[in-house]
Amino acid sequence: MEKTVIEVNSEIGKLEGVIIHSPGSEVENMTPNMVQRALYSDILNLSVAGKEYNQFRSVLEKYTTVYEMRNLLCRILEEEKVKTELVNCIVDFEGVGGLRHEMLEMDPVHLTSALVEGVELRRDNLSRFLSQERFELEPLHNFFFTRDASMTLGDRVFISKMASRVRHRESMIMKAIFDHHPAFVTRTVSPYAEGQHADDFSFEGGDFIVAREDILLIGTGLRTSPKAIDYLIDYYKVRGKKMHIIVQELPYEPESFIHLDMVFTFLDKDLCMIYEPLIMHSSRFLTIHIAIDNGKVKINEVPNIVNALRSLGMDLKTVNCGGPDDLVSQEREQWHSGANFFALAPGKIMGYGRNIYTLEELNKNGFEVLRAKDIIAGKADMNAYDKCVISIEGAELARGGGGCRCMTMPVRRAAVDW
């Protein structure tokens, strides 16, 4: 098996490997009474969302190496020691010890399905018969947003401490994959495994954006706490590494501001997509520059992310989600992941086609708009253009609360010639 040496030092370097998870019955099993607990705002129609996701995956497969999380998980579960450790970890954490023996007896394929799609409650006693719950082991409704449970920073994979208990199993699975799958050469960093169990310690991949090898952007809000960022500061301090961390405070409401990549993403060496009302306007949500140099830390408030990056030699032009002027269009398209773009290479990006004003603004800034179905059919090729945006038919997927960046976990990118 060809090995992938993990390395990500930018958001835009040519994508050389990415992990995704195609949504399955774990999404279809959503019911109205589960929506809030499962961190959704609506119920997805899998037959529609699945077709849109297949389009998204097919574009990725045209240009890079794509790893399906299910296949990776199934492979490591062939190892009895790995299987036993992972099952024990999950059943102990989720308090479903009654499933331990049954799950340990499952073959890798069926166990993979159980860990992702859940295990229904057997009504074999009175308590279970009267229970309002459908599942004993809950499905992982959010796992197709593979960005959140782990993140690649340089040559390390950081395992997330998720803000919600319902998503912790995702992190456990990703840690097992990176620790044990023969396809990857890396080391994991897991604060949770190091005893960081406090309720006010959490971080998720959607809040972390690698600007450059020495610059990291982090959002802090509902999902990533200041204490988790302090952990990262200490991590770099101990290693004597020179790093700049730019922290952006995020509103707790509305839920479309859940992660930093919902209001800011990189498009090219000199371009970024922003939700202007939050990123550029003065507000009570602070932007903070943390400089780490030879074990010393300096912290200052700065006007905004763009200003902070300019001071570090990254002079970016901004493109407005929803267009330049209409606040209503900006709000509507940000709500449906209009700022959440994913780069396949510098100036070659993917996003939802439903955000028409955002696509128009990109076109005004030199991006050719290509339809995903034309890419898949061979009628268009992103490599024929200096800049292009591939529009994914994501009307149903967008209702899940995330975009193309949310649905990807890059494991390797080529270096960028800055």
C-alpha cells in the first residue's frame, strides 16, 4: 500500500489527499425529536443530499486521492487489538456496556456500520419497552462533516475535543484511523487523551484555518474555547516554534456562525472570501494576534483578520459572501455556507451553486464559474483556467449546516510558492 506522509501547511496548496465520509442511513434515521440533540436545524432528504454529495465526491476524485472514512475504519477493525481497544473506549464513554460483547463479535463490515449508523434499542425488558429512545448507540448524524473531528497542522494530526458529547465518537474513530491505518505516516496529538476533560475545553476543525506554515487562524465561540487555544499556545511554546495565531471571536447565535470557516476562507494566495459584517466591521467580537517566539508569548488586539495577515506579509483582497452591498443577500447566502469554500489548488475552489450572488462576485474577481456536472462529464477542466470556482448542486446538503470545506479533511497539500 502506498503511504501518504501527512503534511498541510496552507489552505490552498494543491490537494494531494483528503478524507471524506459519504452520508448514509445515519442521516436518514434523523427524526424531528432528534434534530436539536443531533445539532441539526432540519431533517435532510438523503435521496437528494446523496446525489449532491456524489457530485461533490466525483469532482474530488477527478483531481486528488480520496479516502472514504468507512473504508479506512473497516480496514483497521481487521486488527483484533485495534478493534477491541476502540470498542471498549466507545462503549465505556457512551455507557452502553451491554453492547460490548455483541460489538466485539461483529465482523469489520458490520461493526463499521454499527459505529457509524448506530445500534437500535432492543425492547427486551420493561424499561426498554417504555423508552422513548430509538437507539442504544446513537447514529453519527454529523460525520459527513469530516473537517471537525481532526485537523492536519503541519505534519501532525490534532484530534478534536468536540464541544458536544454526541460527536466524541467521531474523534475516537479518527484517532484510531491515524494511529493504526497503514496508509498514513503521521503522529496524533490528542488533548482529550492527555486528560483535558473539562466542559470548557473544546475545539473543532472548522475553527482552524492554516494560513501559512507559521500562521494559524482560529475561531473561538460555541465550539472552540479559549482554554483549548491556550493548550495550542503551550504546545508551540514548548517546541520553541515561531508561530502567529490570529483568533477571531464568533457570535454564539445564529448557528450559521458555528465555525470560523463559515465566515472566512482562503481562495488564492492573495484572495479570501469573507462575511463582511462580522469580519470587517467594528463590533464587540474581538480579533486577537498571538505571537509565539522562542517560548515567549505576546498578545494584542488587532482591527481584523485581514489587517493582521497584512502585517505578517499576506496582503489579501477580500471577496464578499453574498455580493458587495446587499445585507439581506449576504445574510441569506452566509446562512447556506456561502463563505465556506474549499481549495483544490491556488485559485481553484469548490462551493455551493445555490449561492448565486457569491458566485457572481467571484466571477467579477476573475473566477470562471464551472458546473460540477461538466467537470465530471469531462466537458470542463479546472486546469484550463487560472482561477475557477466549481459549483456543486448543494441545495439539500446546505441545509445540514455546512459547505464544501466542512465536508473535507485534507491530509496532504503541496507546498505553495509564496
